[in-house]
Amino acid sequence: MPRIVLFLDLDYFFAQVEEVENPELRGKPLCVCVFSGRTSDSGVVSSANYVARRFGVKAGMPIKAAKKLLPEESVILPVRLEHYATVSRQIMANLKKFNTPLRVESIDEAVMDITQAVGGDYIEAEKFAKKVKEIIRANFGLTCSIGVGPNRVIAKMAADYSKPDGLTVVKPENVEEFLRDLPVKNLPGIGAKTETLLAEHQIKTIGDLSRQSLEKLEELFGPKKAQYLYLASRGIYDEVIEERPPPKQLSKIVTLKRNTREVEEVMETLAAATSEAYSRLASSKFFASKIGLIAITTRLETITRQADIRLGATLDEVLRSLRLLLTKLLETDEKMMLRRVGVRFSGLKPVSGQTSLNIFSEG
Ligand code: DCP
Ligand code: CA
Ligand code: CA
């Protein structure tokens, strides 16, 4: 039986959870933000509701920039990661009850192989998707967008196609038409760099991409990525849906504005890199149990120092640990000058895991 895949993405997840618990927020522009603590509004937007998006606010944008775009009545809240992780864990537990092969892909995304559950039938698949949406709405008050298609890539794009509260079913016979006119950046795995490179070769739509030979794609991207782009743009990149082993770490390294050993100066650059990595970690399905400082000296030595952190530690706590590691490191060698610094989250634990349960209740 040909595979049928369902991809679920919760709508404006962090912000919607806040709305559900605080219904008077509905209708107002709302941003949930990671505050980095340096000044009262330094940090970035994690999740914006669709009202805020109408003003041009996007996830990843500095809070200051978002405030400039937003009207007076807007609401800005700090992230409550443990709480969203708890909600996520409960939602995923609901999905697991369907007993289909399932992979939790991030804090707000899951993919299910529903082939057997719907007997390979797309009409049944649509009913199945509607049932999933109803369950999430009834149990959590949340909307989500679902895509159904013959493989994960198509299902994910179908979920993105109509948001929020969407349901898009792309049958195998409609895959080509669905992909043809979409911009290449809609294909999962195509970021800004790939998009630019493709544009230089007049490749703008997924249809354009699907007309390239494997040889040409290999010249541009190397064999592995070429293979993916070749198959995915034709709608035939197929994957088995199963749980994957967790990644080992998540890191970000940046170059300092100038070589220095001033703690404040280093921390300024490091805090920006850390809030970016923290926000990526926040949207993943993992919590870190260790924080690492990576220091690259002017002599090009790479030194790392590591400390334990609380699962679900706030950005503030992470930055405090890093500052301590940095201060101690610089004390070991008074001549040490730094050129680049970085942060590494490791000891990653799934937010949905049993082990996290007792930690959530610690508050
Ligand atoms: N997230 C984050 N920082 C980012 C992107 C996302 O902290 N730069 C977090 C907050 C989001 C969650 O991950 O709520 C899920 O990310 P999505 O990209 O799916 O964004 P949303 O769920 O907020 O919106 P959408 O309705 O577009 O899915
Ligand atoms: Ca998502
Ligand atoms: Ca989402």
C-alpha cells in the first residue's frame, strides 16, 4: 500500500497557549519573547499571534523592532518554556494513542504514518486528520494545521500551505500541480543561501527545480543535497516515519568585534549568540542539561568549559553560568586574549521524556 503521511504543526504555539489560558488576550497583538535581561527590552520574539503578524512581527525579530511595529494595546509576555513543554508532551501523548508510527519533530510538530490506520484511502485520511484536529481542540483549546500527502516532505508543505487552522490533503495525482508554482524556499531544507544560489541559475519555483538534472544539482550542491533536491522537487522523496535518536548538542560560535579579554565585552557578543541558540533549543523537543563555553584564543587554541544547568533553565540562568565559566577561564591565564566565542547546549533530553516529569513540578 502506498504510504500516507500526516504532518501536524500547532498554530502560533507559544502565543496560542497563552491565549487559551488568558482569553482576554484574544484579538490583541501578542508576542511571547525570550528576554536576554541586559536591558528591559533586549531579546527576541519567540512566537507572535496572527494579529501581531499583520503588523509585520515575526519570530526571531528583536523585541525592540517588534515594539516599533506594534500598537499600544499589544501584549508582550516572557516565554514559559516548561509550561509549553508540558502542553506539548500532553498533546503528543494524545497522538500516540492512535497507535500509528509517529515522530515528534519539534515542540509543536509531529509526523505520523497513517497508511495502515486509513487503509491507504485518502478520504479516510482526511477524516482521520479532522479527528486529530477535533481532539486537540477539545482537549487543549488549540488549533493546528495539518497536511496529508504521500510522504513527509509533501505533508509538511501541505501543513504550511494553509495556516492557521488549515487542513490540506495532497493526493499523489495532485502532487505535481501542488508543487509546480510554489517558490523554492517553501521546500523543507531550502534556506536563504540555497535560495540565492538557485536564483542565480534562474531556478525560482519548485517546478523549475524539478526540471534540473541530477548532474547539474550535484555540481551546485554536492551529492547528498542534490539527491534530496532532485527527489523532493519531484514530490518523491520518501522517508520511513520512526523515532530518531536525539542530537548530541546544539551550538553557535561567533567572532568578537575585536580581540579582547574584557568580560563585559565578550558577554555582549556571547549573549546575542546564546539567545539565538537558546531560541532554537526552545523550539526543538529537547532540554539541555549542560551548558558549554567555547573560547577560541588569538593563538587559535580552542578551549571549552562546561557546567550543569537545570533542565528548562531560563536564558538568564544560562547567561549567568556562561559568565562564571568565562571569568574563571580568563583567571587561569592573564595573557589569554579571545578572538571567537561560542555556546554549546549538550546533554539534550527530550521534553516529552519520562525523566522530565518530576522536573516540571519543581516549578
Ligand atoms: N520558536 C522560537 N524561536 C523561533 C521560532 C520558533 O522560540 N525563531 C518557538 C516558538 C513557537 C514554536 O517554536 O511557538 C514553534 O515554531 P513555529 O515556527 O511552528 O512557529 P509558531 O508555532 O509560533 O507559528 P506558526 O503558526 O507559523 O506555526
Ligand atoms: Ca513548527
Ligand atoms: Ca507552529
